[in-house]
Amino acid sequence: MATEDPSNESDASAPRAKAPEGRAETAGPEADAANTPPKKKGSPIAGILGFIAALGAGFFIGQWINNRGGSDDVELESGARYKVELRGDEPTRGPEDALVTIVEFADYQCPYCAKAAVPLDDVLEDYEEDVRLIYKHYPLPSHGKAIPAARAAWAAHQQGKFWPIHAWLFEHKAELTQLEAKGKELALDVPKLLADTASDAAAKAVDGDFLAGARIGVTGTPVFFVNGHRYVGARSAPQWRTIIEDELKQAERLVDAGTPRAQVYATLMQDAIEQEQAKKAGRRPGEPDPNETYAVTVDDRPALGPADALVTVVVFSDFQCPFCARLATTAHELADKHPDVRVVFRNLPLPNHSRAREAARAALAAARQGKFWEMHDALFAAQKALSGADFSTFAEKIGLDTAQFASDVADAQIEQMIAEDETLATTFGVQSTPSAFVNGRYVRGAQATAVYDAIIEQERAKAQSLVDAGTPREQVYAKIMETAATSVAKGEG
């Protein structure tokens, strides 16, 4: 049975550190009370002062443990290095010839990212000459405030105030209601700050960062690439020192062998992984392989974009699924952004959504009058009210012939189209909504536009090679489907 699926994106849980060695619980002062001589009563004022002093000492000791003390136990990465695509204008702390480069992917609404920021900042102060930090935005689709916050940080960066806004956004959990006041406090050009936040350039930069992360397998936050070695989740200050010291030793060996300091990072990146394939781990039994190509037909289903598109995205969706509503917006973004992309809609109404099937019939009935996407958008916009909705009112609002609409909704051929979509979904192991296939490659859940951008970029290159070899553009999708799998192999998942 198919179910709703929001996405594979999630906050990366912080790693669990081992208990520090050499420390153990004690029974407390009461344990030895019988062997302790009675104490003389002291002055009440002295007692109060002692209590205050103890509180103060406890606070500073706690801060020292958080930032300086504690365990340095951490599993050091020694395998593959990953090359993060850099534009060159990212916010950066530290020298260009640093021996250790840390590229961070984070989200201002992610609590683990906020937790990770303080100990890393503390450690960076101790390695000012040897370590640089490069920040990349990775706003998760499930965090509604994360994208606007990332764009605001980019805007502040244009005026040289990224790091103060960066810290402020973590402190305020990506809330922007006081952005204008903060801009004034930092002596920024506030009209420019607000205009830049809403600009296409900000959106492009943030999307570019997300795409760079998606290419090398980032699926949650925070993630750090330390000279290309991947570390997922927050780390304590002692753990960061252990990681940095290990990378420094490796970098210093390169310098000792003759590599200039300024070329250490580039040298380490020469054989680094630039793109990671989607992992099979975590797939459900019978679910499609995201690295396989499946022969998902388009037939005569509603589509956005040209018929001769190089890339075809087939979406399976349910009008009462909240995650499908997110992907509905993404579908329009993809068609608007990529003139060589076609988005095809197929229905997969879930049995636990009481009006989803009726909504699917209404949308296909509207398609007969050339207004599928108008109905599609109206249904998703009113999703919370669909349980008691009269679909004929939607038809009237978008300008349909309501008599024809009523007749078409009841037409058995429309019900047959929905049944065919369900059969196709079952054939290819679709178990949740939304699901999509990009030139036959499976994508599960309400992924961000940038995730689709990454896959589209790969598939466009393959499609263009077919065109270059003589395949007419209008036959590209059919050509790809000729060698695609016609079902999910038994035992996959």
C-alpha cells in the first residue's frame, strides 16, 4: 500500500560521544558522613558568599568542559575525500593558504547546526593561521524559515557582514521579523539588505550551494568536509581539535615533500570524489533503485513543458497529500526554470485520503477542457478544505463549462486512467507519494528543487549525447525507454 512520504531530507543527528575516560560517578559527600568530624557553624554571610562563589565556579567549569574539556574521542575519517564545488565568493574565515579547509553545509533552522556552531567557533580561534572555514547553505525542505534566512545571510555577505548575521540567525532560529532592526544595528544599508534578500541572485546562490551538497551526497545537516573528509553532525571542541590535528599532520607531510601551502587543498582534491551516486542503503523492500532507469511511460497524461524535452519528470501524486502540495510548487519551478524539461502528472490517490480519488477525477475532467494545471493548482491551494469541497465550485472558478465538467467527472474512461496510473505505480514499486522518475530515474519524496536540478543536469547531458548522435529531440525519451527496466527486479530494496 502506498503512503505519504515527505522526503529523504532530515536533520542529521548529533554523534554520540563516548563517556570521558578517568571520570566516574561518586556517592557524594553523604557517603562518608559517619567518619567526618562535625563542622563548626560559620557566619551566614560567609555561607551566602560561598554559595555564590560555587555557582560562579560551576558556570565557568561548565563552560570549560563544553569548550575545552570533555572527551576528544572521535572516529577519524581516513577513506575517500570529497571535492565540494566552490564558486569562490562563499563566506570564509581563515587564510587562503590554510593547511586545513573545512566546508560546512548547514541550515539556520536546524537545532543540530546551532549546536555545532559554538564549539567550532571556539576551536577556529586557536588555529587562525592553519584552518579556514567555508560556509555553504543547505536549507532543508522541511524547514520553512531556512531558505529566507539563508538568502538574508547571503544579502548581509554582500555588505561584508555575513558572520554577525550568521550567528544572529542561529540564535533566533532563522526568524527574520527583526532583520531590519538587526541591519540597522550593524550599520548596514537596510533597503539594500532587504532587496538583496528577495533577489534572484540570492536565490541562485543558495540553490547553488544546495546543489553542490546534493552532488556529493549531503542529505541532512550539519555536514562538514574537512580537507574533503566527511563528518556528519555536531562535534565538541575537543573532538574538533582531534580532527584538525590529524588533518594538519597529513597536510604538513605534503608541505615537507615540497607542496606549497597555498596548493595543499588543491592537491588533496586532485583525486577527490566530485559526485556521489545515490545510495541503495535505506531502500524499502521492492522499492526502485535510484541508480536504475525505468520505462515509465507518459502516454497522454497532463504535462508542463515541451513534448520534445530532453528531460521528462513523471510525478505520481495525491491531491490530499501535504507533501505532494510541496512538490506541486516544485513542478512549476522546474518547468519555468528549465525550458528543456517536461513534467508529466500521474495520479496515485491514497486509500486513506477520502476525497483524493474524486479530486483526481476532477483534475482529469478539467484536462478535457484544457485546464488541468489550473485545477491542479486550485485543488492543492485548497487542500485543507477538500474533505468537504464541492468540486463544481472549483470548475466554475477556473472558467470551465460546468455541465461538461459534471459529465466528464462521471465518465468511466477517467476512472480507467486513474486505475492505469495506479497499476503503473505498482509495476515500478512506487510505495509512497509524492514519487517521481527523472528520465526514468527514481526520486522519492518532496525533494527540493535543487535536488531535481542535480539529477536533471546529469540526465540532460545523457540526452544531449543522443541528440548529437542523431536521435531527433522528440524521440529522446522514447529512445531512453527502449533500454530501461520494465519493472523493479524481484528482491530489490
